[in-house]
Amino acid sequence: MEVSTPPSFDPASAKTRLSAAFAELANETEHGGAAIALWQGDHSLLSLQCGESSPGVGWTESTPCLIWSASKGVAAATTLHALQKNRIELETPVVKLWPEFAASGKERITLTQLLSHRAGLAAIEIKGLSITDHESVVQALAAQTPNWEFDNTHALHGYGARTFGFLLDEVVRRLTSTTLSDYWNQVFREPLNLDLWFGLPEKKLTEAATVIAPRTPPAPSDFSRAFGDPTSLTRRALSEPNSRLGTLTPSVMNSPEIRMASIPSLGVIATADALARFYALLAAPNPFFTESTRALMKTSLSHGLDLTLLAETSFSTGFMTNYFGVYGPSKSAFGHPGAGGSLGFADPENALGFAFIPSAMHPGALPGPRTQKLVQALYGLLDSE
């Protein structure tokens, strides 16, 4: 899909359109709730909520909710900051930081390839490891052979639904001697006062929204058929490593143990306001990132048919880019979706940060109709239909 040049962006009109679209969504919401936020520069343009965070409890501006794989964009930004601070070039082989990674033919894989889902580590081959056991998982990833024959083409890539966070966390640990979660807290969350956590504090447990599983199955597709095959890369990438508590269903993700665990691939719990504000920071020059690092965030390094998702995707250094129009018409937009409908992205052309976080999930790993409708409303694309 070709991404067209966005029309002239008017914040007031965008706010009106987005408010109307969110009101329609609120009227259609039978279960759970949702929040949407829009920032431009260091100003909040919109912050809306609807429904309940848990039965009998209304969703407020301060309600945090699980964002599933939208976590990956925040993890990528944290990793890029650690690399930038330590002056590590992205063409550096991973083994320079993590010597054990050289096993089984991975000595040539660079940080660029790791970040753009091109390293062939979409699925972990050892079954039964825990999603909360960082050391066992990264030891297994360092030892295993890539899932496909590694090459350096931009088309050959496969989304590391669960492995990606472990790989980035280990890179940060090797660089900084601290976890990705602690690095995020020290560099971003505490200085910026962001309600966004890799591991929710115990005192916040009762405030988090309850995630609700999809009420309908996904439509038949190559992805759904592959997910039904236990031997497929798709199923393995989205299933392992597993939790000691069982499959990572919404009920498991709602458990206190998992909410408090740092799971960089899919465990961030945040308010929509915090996620949008962080992406607004990334959308414009800021004191945290050099312009060369910001350029890497929006430059597609892999694009084409994703071997895991079996759909067209594009990635930069850990962010899903807008090669196929996920974020509307802005060519330079980047961010990350999450299963069930969560979405956060930056639009550098308009200095915007956008976030949508629902508790009731839709089926599928990529943005569904309600998320797409909100993005279309933001840019006035619904007006022309």
C-alpha cells in the first residue's frame, strides 16, 4: 500500500473528528473500556476514556492497562538510548556485546538485523520455559540455530512476538549492567513522570484495567490457519516461551504475578496519556535522542511478507514503520500495535504522539477495524469516503 502525502493537519479539527469517532466507539462498547490520547509536542490535545476498567469501576485518565506488543516500541526506544549512550553502532555484531550469541552460526548477525526482526530468532525452540525466566530464555536463544537460513536481505524477516523483548533486554543488560526495566525507569519514566511500567508496582495492581479476551474467533486467514498448526513458525513464535501459569491468556495476564513481572515483548502496563506523550517526544527533536538515532526509528530496515504474521509488515530499529499505511497517511510515522487493538505511534511530520488502549480485545495481532477507524478520523480520511 502506497502511503500518500498527508493533508494539512489542523489540531482543532483533528480533535473534533477523533472525539466523535471515540464517542461512537464508546456507544458500541459493551464490555470493558478504553482510552485514547493525542499529544503534539509537549501539549496534550486530547485525553478521553469510556466504559469500565473492571466491573463497576469507571475508566479514568489515570487508569493503566496492558498494551500487549505495543510494549515493543517502548522497549526499542530504551535499547536505542542505551546503544547511543555507549556509542555502539548498529552494524556492530551482537557477539561484541554478547559473546555467547555466536553459537550455531549467529556470529555475523548485527544489532540492526536483531532489531528489525531479520535475525531468524522469531521462535524459541525449547518448550516449557517461563516467560518470566530471563536467564533461561536468553541462554536458549544464544545457543539455538536461527529459525531460517540467515541472510542480509530486507525482505526476509519474521516477527519475534515473544523473543524480541528478551533479546533487547539482554543487550541492555550487557551494555549497562542493569535490566531494560530499570534503565527505562531511570532514564525516562521517573524524569518524565510517565505512568508506564515494565512490571507494575504492587501498589498499582488494583488500579489496572482488567483485560478481556475476544468474544469472537479470528476470521479464516493464512495466519489463523498457521496458528492452528502447532508445528508452524507462527504458532511457535506466538506460544513460546510460555508462562508457569499456563498459556498467556488475558486471565493469566491479569494475574498479579504477571502484571508485576518485566516482560518487554508484551507486558507493559500504561495509561494512554503516558504512551501518547512518549511518542510525541520521539516525534520531535528532544534531549534524549540524537537526530541520527531518531532517523533510525522511522527508516524501514525490513519490509514484505512477514514469516510469522503472514502479512505485509515493515520494521525499523524495533518499531513497525508505515510502509504499508498502518498509521494513516504520514510517511514517516512509526510505532507499534498490540494484540487486541492497542496502538501507539509517532508522527514526526506533525509532531504527534497517538495512543489507543482498549481492555476488551479484538481477535488478531494487527490493528482491527475500530483502531483503524480512529486513525482515519485523526487524519480526516473518513470525511472523503
